[in-house]
Amino acid sequence: MLYVAQGLPFGFQATALPVWMREHGATLSQISLAGVIALPWMLKPLWAPLVDRWGSRRRWIAACQAALALFAFLGAAVVDAGGLAAVLTLVAVLNLCAATQDIAVDGLAIDLLPPERLGWGNAAQVVGYKVGMLTGGGVLVWLSGDFGWSGTFAAMGALFAAVLLVTSLIPVGRPVTAAAQPEHLADVFQALLRALTVPGAAVTIGLTATYKLGEAAIDAMMKPFLVDAGFQAAQIGLWMGTWGMAASLGGSALGGWLASAHGTGRAVILCAWLRLPALVGEVWLAAVGHPGAHAVIGVTLAEHVGGGALTTAMFAWMMGRVDRRIGASHFTALAAIEVIGKAPAGWLSGPVCEALGYPITFAAGTALSVAFAVAATRWALDVRYSRS
């Protein structure tokens, strides 16, 4: 429930906000620049140590949930006035609250989940967040036709309030380890620095930063390729946005099961190789140039299953390698490395594709994914952190 709530603001920003902005006369440049309001998700490692040092996980979560509900209801009061700056500021604050809650919830998961439960815990994380994005960017936008944008914000506020009510009634279990918490904020930063520099940390950082490189390069160009291949926007949206998301949710559940049944390291290895046939299929689609609809649907569903499974397995693997004394800070840092690591592939894929074409670009992305699978097979089982 908490991860669903955290996905609502980002889903709204990614899908609903551009629609609202365009309806209210925003330029295309303004719409593209509005992406900066998602910066809290990238910058959250800067204040993650505060969450580790002060206050309980429950207090942070409750405070963030209450703030999310408050600002969503405030949005319901101002959105119809059409003030661009006010609405953008409110969505930015919602992102800040959700990102801060994410730090606390990840820390809570690390506190409570033993190694054999990390797979299902991270399946809840990935699936919940995606469901939240679908709700904030899909269901609520659809409802806006009947209830208006004010109703959309009010519905978000009601969902946040409901989650706050339910989670406030659920008892929090005891941590699986009795790790001593750092006494001072400086101690948190020092412990985080040590955790990111101990033997094995470079491998963890390297695998975390690169597991999505090839997939990101292909994903960024897949929709333009389908447009150029003659498919309509409605078809692409249905196949990739709806059926693909459903397949991704199934893949996330598969990754969680593999991590729980076989361990996180083995799950990463299995999912890394499982992802490759679909990527090869995307290379084949690009080589064909004008593939049939059934071929596109089959490859798309397979790619979303493989990608969803690997994402969940990787997050469980990352969570199993944090220093539990600073679980929120350490995992948040790794999550930021994951986001930053895959970004360049998406940025560069366009120029590469313009110069070399879709087949070579997709083949290069697949080669990067093969390299990751080989590296994971070599190192994913070997990394161990000292938690002394």
C-alpha cells in the first residue's frame, strides 16, 4: 500500500500533468522543462541520512503520508484556477514527500525482512510502485473526464488518507538484526562512505549502474521505431502501455519468487539471461523493418516480463547488500546510482540511432545486456559486505 501511494505523484506527473499543462496553454518547452520537478527522486540520497538518524520509520512514514494527503487536497482547491506555477509547485512537493517516504519505507523493509523474504518484499516494491503510477497517470486521468482535475487531486488525497489510516493500525515488527544505530548525523555519513568503499562495493555499484544500460537504449527508441514501422499511436499505447505493463507486473512477481526460492544472487543471474531472448527479438524486429503486429506484441510482452523480473531481482539483491545500521541511506544511494547509471544510454540512443539505424542500435543494447549477464554470472554471488 505504501509503495502504491508513492507511485501516485510520479504517475500523475508523467502522464496527467502534461495533459493538464497543454490544456491550460503551456508551451512544449514548458512541458518538457516541467520534468525537473521529479528531481527529489534523484536527489533523495542527500537527506536520506536524516531519516536514518532522527525519528522512527513509522513517524517519517506517517508524516509523509499526512503531507501527501494535505497537499493533494490543496491541489484540488487550486488546480481549476489554472495557475501553472502553483500546480507545478504542488506536484514538486508531492514528489518530495513521496521520495522521502520511499527512503523510510525502504529502510523499514531492510529492518524487517530476513534474506529469504527480500524477493517478495521487492516484488511488493516494484509492483506497488507501478500500480501507483498506473493509478496516478491512468485511472485518475480517465476519471478527470467526469470529475474534473479538482476531482483528480481530491481522489489522490483520499487515497493518501486511506493508506495513512490503514498503515497506522498495522503493528510494526521487530528488526531482524539488532544493529546499533549511529549516534550522530556525521556518523551516518561516515558509515555510508565506508559502505560504498569496502571490498566488494565497487562490484555492487558497477552491477547496479549497468544492469539497465542496454535495455534503456532500446526502450528509448522502441516507440519511435514502431511509429516508423507504420503502427498507430493507439496500437502502441495498448501493446506497450497496457499489455506491456501487465506483463511487467507478472515479471516482477516472477523475479520476487526466484529471489525468495533461489536467493537474490542466483535470481539476478537467471533473470539477466532470461531477458536476452526478448532483446534479440527486438533486434530481429528492427532488422525486418516492418514486422507484423503479432510479432511486435509477442516480443513486447516477453521483453516486459524479462525486464520486470530482472528489476525486482536486482532490487532484492541490492537490499541484501546494505549495511543495516544505515539501511535507508545505503539503499537510497544504490537506488540513485541505478537511476543515474541507466540515464546516459537513453540520452545517447537517439544520436546513435540517427547515425547507425535501429538494427545496430538495438544490437548494441543487446550486447551491453549480454555483457551484464556475463558479469552477473561472475560476480553476483561473490559480493559480501562486512557489517561489523
